[in-house]
Amino acid sequence: MPYWLDRPDAPAPADPLAGETECDLAVVGGGLSGLWAALQAKEDDPGRDVALVEGAEVAHGASGRNGGFFIHSLTHGLANGRARFPDEVETLERLGRENHREAVATIRRLGIECDLELNGDVVVALEPHEEEWLAEEAAELGRLGNEVELLDRDAIRDEVRSPTFRAGLWQRSDSAVVDPARLCWGLREAVLQLGVRLYERTPVSRIRRRGAGVELDAAGGRVRARQALLATSAFPALVRSVRRRVVPVYDYVLVTEPLSAEQRRSLGWERRQGLSDCANNFHYYRLTADDRVLWGGYDAIYHFANGIGPEREQREASFSLLAQHLLATFPQLEGIRFSHRWGGAIDTCTRFFAFHGTSHGGRVAHTVGHTGLGVGASRFGARVALDLLAGRETEATALRAIRSRPLPFPPEPLRWAGIELTRNRLAAADRHGGRRGLWLRALDRLGLGYDS
Ligand SMILES: Cc1cc2nc3c(=O)[nH]c(=O)nc-3n(C[C@H](O)[C@H](O)[C@H](O)COP(=O)(O)OP(=O)(O)OC[C@H]3O[C@@H](n4cnc5c(N)ncnc54)[C@H](O)[C@@H]3O)c2cc1C
């Protein structure tokens, strides 16, 4: 079980849908995207009758099993945004910071206790070529209005004690770590208080036009809605155009037992920033509120034909690699034991950040494709999807980055072969000083390149 969900005070699931019901807006998916959508829909218009329909339980998907890095970027990092939408990246950065600040203000206003720690995040360089990247990135982030600090070898090792660290880039503003399940449960409680009707254990199998609205077929019943908002992430999409553009990619996480006082002291890490490295196959790690180390990332596993399901959530080979990498980074933790290990599906698209759109004659909107960086961006994506449903033109909806869609993935078996080859070449680039070979350069030219 994911550490975040392994809590005695997790909310009891709401009753599933039984029979037929009607509403103004049906939100499908009870992760952060769906919860932020339901909250903002109600806060925009308290009279709107909103139903939130979740196939399992709130926070069952990525939202309850992520690293809890709550970062302002809307584009999966500055480099990815700049490569794809250079003329809009400044605006996207500003909108990302505004979204982050508004999310933090909302969490505080609603009194959601989710161990929010606004200490920033540090990207560390482990190889010489990565030091250069960090220096370039720091300059650009600073120019775009972020508070950043470049840490040399001594400074980063003073912050966090690892013999592998060569340099660090500390993003001090608009970056936090959070307990993601508690954030979900807090939002769940808030939307219930606002009168949202929540149906859990209610998978939706189909959506179609009906009269002036839409009809959703769900286990146990049917929902008739004026409009619907789909926030189904890596799970099979209910709309064909989305199905071709999202693949589930599994990412794995370990959590240690609580550190002893001596282990805790041996790490330094007094300011408790979220940490990650900047390889293509990167790790992310942080302290939990009860001083465990959460350690995740590196492997990204795609299963043929968009394979997804609970049987994919445990992967011995990935856990064993993660444990080895943790000890290489923090040898002082030799002998540490792990209390939790899990995997989760990431909604990966070919541009590596979310896309939004409408279908069914404008009655249905979707927001999906965060590709592993959606804790903060999910709130923004939900806002965009609500604005699309309302036909509202905003600064965000006017952007090409928001109006456009990523290229679809090819059909199988090409899909699997292309993803495997890309994974293999990304690992090779990490081994060869970051140099991208022919295949990666070809993808870069097609606008499909990945740069973590
Ligand atoms: C291992 C892992 C680590 C990550 N780490 C980070 C991180 O540190 N920082 C970060 O920013 N992002 C991270 N992410 C990504 C982040 O968790 C998500 O982008 C974010 O939580 C938004 O999720 P979501 O609501 O779009 O999707 P989800 O949380 O997956 O929610 C989708 C929900 O829809 C429901 N659903 C799907 N289909 C149907 C249907 N047909 N009917 C009814 N319900 C349905 C599912 O049951 C699920 O609950 C990570 C993801 C994973 C898997």
C-alpha cells in the first residue's frame, strides 16, 4: 500500500451510485484534477449541482501515490516548455507561479492539514555535464522571475550530505512538498461541505450525447449531466482523441522506516527541500513529516497495449535498483529498512505536459497528460477545462500551449517498440555525458524529445 494511503484516519468511501441521477456538471475522476475541478466549479457558482464520480476511491490513482513535489511549473520544467513554446514560456512560468500561490492560499483558507512545507526544491548534478546544465537553468529561471540559488559542491554537501553531489540548483520560490493524500482528502472534505455529490467505487464506462447534455453509463447507474469534465489521467480514456494521446507509464517508489535520530543527523537536510537529480532517468527524494526518506523514480515502465492494473504496482527489479541507488547516494543509511513500496501509472503524452480540450459538441472537457508533474499543475488544468466548458476566453486559453494537443502515439506494436527504444537511448545518453544519439535527436526535431 502506498505510504500516504496507509493511514487509520483515511476517509470511509462514499456510497457508489445506485440508479439514475441528474446534475449540471459531472466530474469523472477523484484525483487532484477532478477534486480541484469540483472545488472551483462550486466556488465559481455555488448554485451549480456538481457530481464527482470516482471509479475506485478518492486519491486511489497517481494523486495518492506520488512524491508530493508541489512545484509551480506547468510545462514539466522550464527546459521542456522553452523547447516547445519559446514565445509563451514567460507567460506559462508566470501563470504557473500564480497558480501555485493561489493553490497554497486555498489550502490555507480551507484549513487543509497536508504537511505543506514551502522549502523549495533542489536539483542536484551528479555528473560534470550536469553542472553546466544547472548553471544555464539557474540563469534562465532567475531571468523569468524565480528566486533561485546555485550551490557549488561544498554548499550542496553542507545542505544535504551525499558524496555523489557535485552541485545543486535550489528553486526557493513557489516550490513545496506536501502529503498528497492528505491534500486530496482535505479537498474531498471541502467539496462535500460545498454540496458536491460524491460517488466512489463507481467506474464510468461510456459517455454520449443525450438531449441538450450528456449521459454517463456507470456501474450501478447512470448520470445525466448538462456538462462533464473528464479527469481520468492514465486510466483508459472515455474519449477516443484522448485515448490515442496518453500512455500509462509506471513509476516506482520506496519509503523507509522512520530514521533514527543518528541517521537523521547524518543527512544534514535541515531545510527539508525536495531533491531530484537531472539525469534523463532521474530520482526524486524527500523527507516525510515523520522523517522517513521517500525515494522514487528512475525506472519508467510501459506495458504493451497500454497495460494498466494493480498487478503492475509491484516490480521487484525496480525496487531493488531504487534501494541500491538510495544507498549509493546516502551510504550512511546502510542497513535501513523499507516500510512501503508501490508503483503508480503516470499519464504520459508526447509533449510531457497536460493538454485540454472539448468533445461532444463542447459539452465535455478533458484535462490529462501531466506526465508525472501534476500535483500543482492539476489545479491549473482543472481551471482551463472549466473555462473551456463555459466558453470563457482567458489569458491561458488563448495560449498555443493550451489550445494545441500533443501528437498521438502510433498504434501497437510500433508504440511499444518506440517507447522501449526511447527508454534505452535516454539511458545511453545518461551514460555518455548527456550526449543525445541519432534517435533522440530525430525525436527532438519532431518535437517529441524528452529532456528531464
Ligand atoms: C509514482 C508517481 C509519482 C509522482 N510524483 C509526482 C510529484 O512528486 N509531483 C508531481 O507534481 N506529480 C507527481 N506525479 C503525478 C501526479 O501524481 C499527478 O499528475 C496528479 O496527482 C494529478 O493526478 P490526476 O488527478 O490527473 O490523476 P489521478 O490521481 O490518477 O486520478 C484519476 C482518477 O480517475 C479515476 N478514474 C479513471 N477512469 C475512471 C472512470 N472511467 N470512471 C471513474 N473514475 C475513473 C481513477 O480511479 C483515479 O482516481 C506522480 C505520479 C506517480 C504515479
